Amino acid sequence: MDQIVIHGGRRLVGEIPISGAKNAALPLMAASLLTADTLSLSNVPYLADITTMAHLLAQHGVVLHMNGNAENGSPENSGHGGVIDMRAETISSVVAPYDLVRKMRASVLVLGPLVARVGEAKVSLPGGCAIGTRPVDLHLQGLERLGAEIRLEEGYIHALAPRGLTGAKVVFPQVSVGATEDLLMAACLAKGETQLLNAAREPEIVDLGECLIKMGAEIEGLGTDRITIRGVAKLNGAAHAVVADRIETGTYAIAAAITGGTLELIGGRADHLAAVIKVLNEAGVTVEETPRGIKVQRSNGPVRGVDVMTEPYPGFPTDLQAQIMALMSTAEGAAMITESIFENRFMHVPELTRMGANLNVHGASAMVRGRPQLTGAEVMATDLRASVSLVLAGLAAEGETVLNRVYHLDRGYEHLEQKLAACGADIARRRAPV
Ligand code: EPZ
């Protein structure tokens, strides 16, 4: 198993290209199930989760060509900003098996498209994960509103709509990114009008909706909490470039801040990071838009402590909570960080503490008392964003940090070591000693 080794204390200076968003690419790939024509996605990041989704789609009968090579779901030749062509001419299986779904919860996004296209889906229940129990009840209730019959059998969700789905008003009791995406896709092929109320507003949902519109869908209200979809009989193929990853952008913005450096994040979108930029500005970090992206700089003294609460978009993203905690661990003063989306997303706290951070968790909040200097340590993490927060802490820490379980990072950060090393970080991947 690989490790990442960091010798901290170097200011990062330079530019980092921002990849396409994993969390946009995954639902966009699932949307290929909605049409018999080719959906061509560009700017797709080369990540383990993308490969998992490709495998899942392949076993539903989707023929995938990645960067021009027919691969049946193994994108070895995929590099930065890959192109994936997907053609679901026939759906050969409606089953999403446990082995693939347990690897990646986003697999549940095939549910809505399969029921809408062929009237049946059998998708393994995902089970819990490191950041919480993460039920899928909102996906199921929404599909039931559109007329699907849902049975839970032997660990599987069996959804049936033999005569197709019918548009309806779906009021989400809680904002859910995944449920909004699943229902948005399903409603495109339902008969009549669907309204999604209290819908999620994340840029990844807007990106999905824009691609669906290119495929012939009739959608209004993207980016608001009320999305209206008028179902059509069939969708066409389309070509679409995946939106820039706002979480990767925010992570590298924090890398600039925590190392006292200057980074230009090429392709980064300030308009997708307003809540994060506000926190960084209050902390004393400068963020400016440039013709190519955004430039982040901390040059005047330590970061100041700022309270942060995660919220659905446009609030501060839960996917940057661990990273901002690493930054606040080095701040002058204290910061209260509150996680309001997931009930168990503080798994990075004990590991950051091993690096010298002063953190106290009370329920959904962590009190962070900044320290002038973190120290390197051997650490491990349980999920993607927790892992990258330890990388950020390692970049600022004195001495050597060794990060175990690197496979978490490979799920969501394309070429992480190369991107950081190109800006002066002392970071390398090696095989863990046995
Ligand atoms: C998406 O997960 C992201 N994943 C997550 O990214 C992100 O943390 C999350 O949205 C919140 O922004 C992808 O886009 C692939 P939710 P999702 O449904 O869709 C509860 C990362 O690191 N809920 O918005 O699964 C749920 O338990 C990650 O890249 C229900 O109760 O998140 C949570 O508390 C991990 N019932 C809250 O809603 C449901 O049916 C928000 O979850 C669905 C969700």
C-alpha cells in the first residue's frame, strides 16, 4: 500500500490546474443511461471513483470509450481532463451489485435513470460509511412520488415502474445533493411536469441540468431550490465539459494560505466559492480573480481564527470542513467549526491532534485553538477530505508527515503530489514498508 511523505515548512508558489469536478462527473456519467445515443464528457478527472462508475455502467450495458479507447470501464489511458464517450444503446442489466455500490455511494445515482429509461432498477443499499449513516430514503420517497413501486429485498432496492414514471411535486424534507440529482434525471423521462422543491443548488447540479438540457430535457430553475422539469419521451446524445472542481480549488486555496504562499488556481471559479472566500478573507488571506482563474495569497503574518459552519450550497461546503480545520489549527486565536451536514465528519480530529493541533469536539462543533506550529507525524485517515486535511497540515508542519491509506486521496484528487510538488512542496509517494 502506498504512503505520502511530506517534509513541511515550504511556502507554495506557482500555479495549479484545476481538474473537472468528481462530484459533477459521477452524476453526469449516470445520465448516460437515459439515452440510447452517445453522451460525450470532457474534462473528466482520472480518479478511482470515476473508474468505479465506469465499471458499474459497463455492467449495465453501457459501452465506454475513454480518451478514444474502448475500455469496458478501465481507463488506464485516461490522463488529465479525459474524454469519456458512453453509449447505452441497450440496458443489459438493471442490477447495481453490492460489490460496486459499497465501494462508492454515488452508485445509487443509477437508480433514477434506470427506472426512468427501462422501468426497473435493482440497486444494492449502500450501507453506512466513515462520515455517517447516509440513508437514501429521500431518493426512494421521491421516486415513489413519481409512481415507482419500491421494495427493499435482501439488501437491495428494487424499484419498478413498468408503465413509466409520472411527473409530480416532490418536496424534499431536507436538502440532498444526490436525491436532487437522481430525481432530476428520472423526471426528464417522466410523463408530465415534475417540481422539485427544497432542491439542492450546488454547481454540480446546475452542471448536470445543463447537460440534460443539451440532451433535450426541459428544465427550469437550476441553481434555485425549485426546479421544474417537463418530461420528454426521449433524450438524445450530447457533448459536455465537466465543471471545474470547486472543492479541489478550495483545497489548494487553503494550501496557499496554510503555507503562507501564493497560488494561482487555473480554471478555479470564484463564483462557486463565495462562502469559502469570505472565510479566507476574514482570516487575512487575499483571493482575487485573474483572467485564468483565481489567485490566493497570504503574505502578512499568521491566519486569524474565524468561525465556520457547514451548510448546503451556497453555504460553506462540508467537503472543505476538514481542510479549513487544518488551516484554523495554525491560526492566531480560536475558531469554532460546526458540521451541520454529516453527523460523523470529525474523523480527522484525532489525527490533526497527533500533529499538535489543539482541538476539542463538543457534539457537532469543534473548538480550534490555533498554534503557531504543527509538527509532522505518521497519520492515517478514513475518508477523502480528512486525508487531504492531513496533507495540508503536513505542508505547514515542522518535520516529516507520513500519510497512510492514500487510496482515499486517489478517489478525489487528480495528480495531487505532482500539482503540489510543482509549486515547491516536498511531497512524494512511496510504497509503505512491510
Ligand atoms: C454529495 O453526497 C457529495 N457526493 C458529497 O461529497 C458531499 O459531502 C455531499 O453531497 C454534501 O455536499 C457526491 O456528490 C458524489 P446529500 P450526497 O444527499 O449526495 C442526508 C466528497 O468528499 N440524506 O446531500 O450523498 C445525508 O445523510 C463527498 O466528495 C438523507 O438523510 O449527500 C446527509 O446528512 C462525500 N437521506 C445530508 O442528507 C437521503 O436520502 C446531505 O446528503 C439522502 C441524504
